[in-house]
Amino acid sequence: MRGLLKKIKIPILTLVLIGLIFPYFCINVNAADNDDIVLVATIFTQGKGQDAVNVNLEWVVPDSTSSIRLYRTASENEDGVLIYEGANRSYQDYDLDVGTWYYYLEVDTTSGTCRSETVQVETMELPQGLYYYDNLTGQTIEPDTTNQNNSSIIHQSQPIVGLESESNVEYSYRIVREGESALRVDEYVRVDGGEFEYSRTVIQPSDHEDLLDCKLEAINTVYVEHINKIVIWAHWEKRHGYAHGKAFMFTGTPGGDDFIVKIFNPLDYQVRDMHFYIDDDAEKTGYLIAASNKPGEPANHTIRIFKMNSDYTDIVEVTNELFYGMHREAPNLIKHDGIYYLFTSESAGWYPSDGRYASSKAIDGQFTELRTIGNTSTFSCQSGYIIKIGPEGNMSYVMNAHRWIRGEGTPGQYRLPVLLSDGYAFYDFWIGYYYNPQSGLLIPVQDGKLLSLNKPAVASIPGADGLEASKANDGDYYSRYLATKSEWPYWWQVDLEDYYNLSNIQLSWYMVKGSEGYYKYKVQTSLDKVNWTTILDNTDDSDTTVSNTYGFNVNKLEGIGRYVRIIVEDAVLHNNPVNWYTPNLYEVKIFGNTSSYREALRELYDQVKEWEKSYYTDDSWDAFAAAKASAENILSRPASEDECKAVLDALAEAVRGLEQSDDAPVSVNKLEGTATIVNTLPELPEKVSVKTKGGDTVDIPVKWPTLTE
């Protein structure tokens, strides 16, 4: 039997953006060992150039959780104010004062009530002198940098400082295409911080027969300081095809004459996507983590961790086998607070796929099961490698996810800030992030507030049980709306419950591995749920930003609205002319900021001011006319935002309340004897027969338009 107080150590994160994560206690007896509660937090801005006075919180709780309560306090020793209660796994806290804030969770489970200790964050004015990475353009805005452009360069190492006797000399090594198929390695040198200049070729194509016709992928470059060597490992293949699965190894002393290259199958395994990792143990043991297969097995059959020799030039044994037969790719291993995190991608050719991760306290020990992270398509990417920013002990991490298939002019990668704690990892899509490479500070950037989370949602086709329209904006990338029948087009709609200037939409789509499809859709907004305006048209698949975007779309929006409708016209499958998908939608995120109510009122008034009574009932028209008159009055004079909102709400309600009378025509009966004959104009009747809303058939006058050249 365990005592009433159970404590589990959760490592302290020293990043200012993440804060501190402490142990939690459970008020119960016999708590299960897998009752993990992990809470992480990061500050963020609501736009470029704005202050970082918002906090994004994410958490992991036991599967048996029935209720989650999140508290905030300005003092670590005070009881917090309840700011969220529900079942979500994330929350955003907006527009805080600059300073220190503390958060904790209370979680109700079948084992009892658990409370986490505090997570500390520091909101701040946006510091000066930060770098900015823009996910929408793929560009880094940084001071005093120049870009080198040479289309023949396959890979370029970071600058390497020479020996102590020549500390003013730096070296860089470039893998360069020679002709159509061959590769060589060139050395570049700069002195006293000047420009890098070509020094010599250290590996010629003729130095190894396998360099005459080849390509390299998954290139890993490490300068190993304690042996003063540059070491490169990569996946080698013939120029055309992927049948060989060999490892490429290059090494040598910067500025020296001991460069060698090896191309081989380690221990007779084929290896493809790979990561070269040096551990922080006393021996600085090297490992090659690779998607591998034995002879006779399919490619990328199993992730294997191969141990290297002491100078990192060869493989000596298999240390671990992971995810047997699961065909995971793109392994990337990091270690944080004594825990190994291994990120991998689902094998899917060049198409976006489901990125996942596992963790372990020992590289040769048992890793956890593969855990979900991000969304089901890694935000239209494949899981890639982790970028480290800042010094040890205060390091930030970013997933560099590859967009192998993408629209023309769009980034070749999305970079996703990563939070780590106690064996759990988190990342999400942000439009960009600020960072300081010296301190490790990293501040994600969001395009406004998240407006759509848990707001009332409906769809043109009812959802299956447990898969209703509301599942597409519940904050869970792995829940979804699933229609009860396959019918295209369809629409999904959300009521934001207030009027907003919309800035951004992110759509996470259903996608089948091996039969991936892109989506053609429009986004419409409305102030009254009657008048709809199209503010985004993503249906022209001659545009590669439409036809080459799979799994996830992010679009800028401009417009005012309370209601947002997504009209999904079709899914286009890359290997099938027939769309056999049933309408599915994983997650919709709509961002923006509060609109001026006066501006919204003006827009709605302009939409309806010319309307005529026509067949509307007297009562509904009178209510509409009164609301329209109130709007005209308010717009003609100064008025408070509260006054404008009240009139806006009343006008929108009156528009929705307009009701057709029973004599309103609803359909036109077939006209006889009016078939068009070439070069003649048929006789057109002055009246047409119609059916009314009340069920009668009546004749009404009609004006026929005359077309003239």
C-alpha cells in the first residue's frame, strides 16, 4: 500500500519561456504508476512586434481524468484564480501584465484528485535584438548576415575553428555536385573573420568508385572537438533509385591531410534516414540511429541504434531495436534532463505523415510507446531534425519539419518550437518565433487570439455518434468530425459568439496514407448568419499552393465576422480520379482580434439598407425596419462601443427573423411553348405560374431581361 501522499519527480526546466515544473501530489491511495501529470507553458505574442504577455499552457493527464481545472496566481504561495475548467488539453491566457505568473492544475481521476505544483513563467516586453523566423515565408530575419547561393552545393558545414596555434583560422566543408552524378568534398578557409574562400578539394570523385554516380540524403555533420575531427554521416544511394541503403562516412582533421571516405552497409544492414548522435557520457559514445532493414526485409523496417567506434568512423554493434516492423523514418535523438527523446516520421514517400516520438532514460533501455505530437500530418510536413538554440542548461528546441511536397514559393520546412518535460514532448504550429541564439530565449508568435476553440459548431451533414461537428474545434488534433454519409460539397460552420477582425485560419485535414488528397475549399464570413461573404477561395488547383498542400492548410484572412463557414468542395486524391473519402475534418483554428462594433455595424447596415419588403410578413418586416432605423441613427452620430454592439445585435437578430409570407413564391412551374429556336426570340409570357409558400398556385408578372450587343 502506498501512503496518502504520492510524489513523482518532474525535472526542472530552466528556460524562461517554459518556466519551472515541480512534483505533483495525489490525494488518494494506491495511485497507478502511469498517472502522469505534466504541465508545460510558454510565453507568446499575438503578432510580430508585440509584447510577450500571453501564456500557452499544455498538459498530459491520466486517461481516467474526468475534469481538469487550471489556476493562475501572481504568487507561488497563494491559492490561484480558476481560469479554465473542462476536458481540453491546452489553454491560452491572454493580455497579462509584465511579470511573474504561476499556474497549476487540479485533475479529477478515478484514483482521486491530483494537484500539480506551480509552473512559473515570465511575461515580458519584447526584447530588442532578437532574430525572427517566419514560418509563412521560410525566412530568418537576423542582423548582419549574408546568404551564399551556389546551386551545386549539396551540403555545407558550420565554420570550424582551427587548432589553438591558428585560432584565427576557420574551416568549412562543402559536399559539391560535380557534373551530373559525381560528388566531391571541398574545403573553404577564412582568416580573421573575413570571407570564406576555396582552399582545396579534400575528396575527389575518383577517391572512391561509389562517388562517381551517387546522391546523399539525411546528411549529418559534427565537429568532434575532443579529437579535432569533422565527421559526416549520410545515406548514400545511386543517383537514380533507392535500392542500396548504404552509409556514407567522411572524416578528417580541419586543415590536415588525413581525410577519408567510406561507403558501406553497417553490419550488413541497409540504412537510410539516419541521425549521428554523440552522447554526453564520459566516453562520448557515438551512435548512428537509422531506419534500417536486414537483407530480405522491406526498406525502413525497424529503427536501430548502432554503436560506433571511438573515432566515429565505423559501426561496432547494434545497441537497440525500436518500433519493429513499423516503418518509421527520419529518426532524430536528443537528450534533455537525463531523458532521451527520439522523434520519427511515418514512412509515406514524399507526402506529409504522422510524426511521433518516444522517450527513455537509457539509450540501450526500453523506450516508451510511440506518442502522438502535433497533428496527424505534422502540419503538412514530415518529422525532421531538432534545432538547438542557446547554451546547455538553458537551451530551446525547435523541430525542423520537412515539406518535401509544397506549393511554389512556399517554405521547404515548418519550424515548430518544442517543449520537453519528464519524457513528454509537445509542439504546435506557430506563424513564427523570436529567438536569441546566445541566451536560448524563444518566443512563439501567433496571429491574434484563438477564437474558435469550443465555440458552437454545426455541419451540413450530421456527424456520426461521438464524431459531431464540435469535434473539429475542440483543441484535439486527433479527434474529428466525421459525416454520416459521403456527400460533396459539404460545409462546416462555427459561431464565434462575438464580432471579430479575422486574421488567420488553420485547417487539419483527414488524409489516408498511400492515397493522400488535397482539399478545395472556400471560407465565408457573416455577421448575421444570413448574408455571407467569401473571404478566401482555395479552389483553383492550377495553383500549386492548392494542389501541393496536403494534410494542413494555413491561410491569412481579412474580414469581419461572427459566423465562419468552410465550404469544402472536394478532396482530390493523388492516385485516384474518384474522391472516395467521406467528409472528415480533424481541427479548425480561427484567429483574430475583437472588431470595432461600429465598423461591424456599418458593414451589416450597408449589406441590408437597400432591401425591400417584397414577400416578408408585416411583423418581421416591421421589426427589421425598426432595427435598421436604429442602426442608421447610431451611425449618424457619435456612440459608444456598447451602444453600437447593442444595435448590431438587434439588427442581426432582425435579419435572421425575417419571415416569408404564405404568398411568397418558392418555385416556378414549367413554361410551355418557349423553346429557343436559333436566330429567333420566342414569345415570352407576361406572367409565370408559381407555387407559393402556402401551397397555392398563382400567376405573377415577370420582367424579362433583354440582352443587346
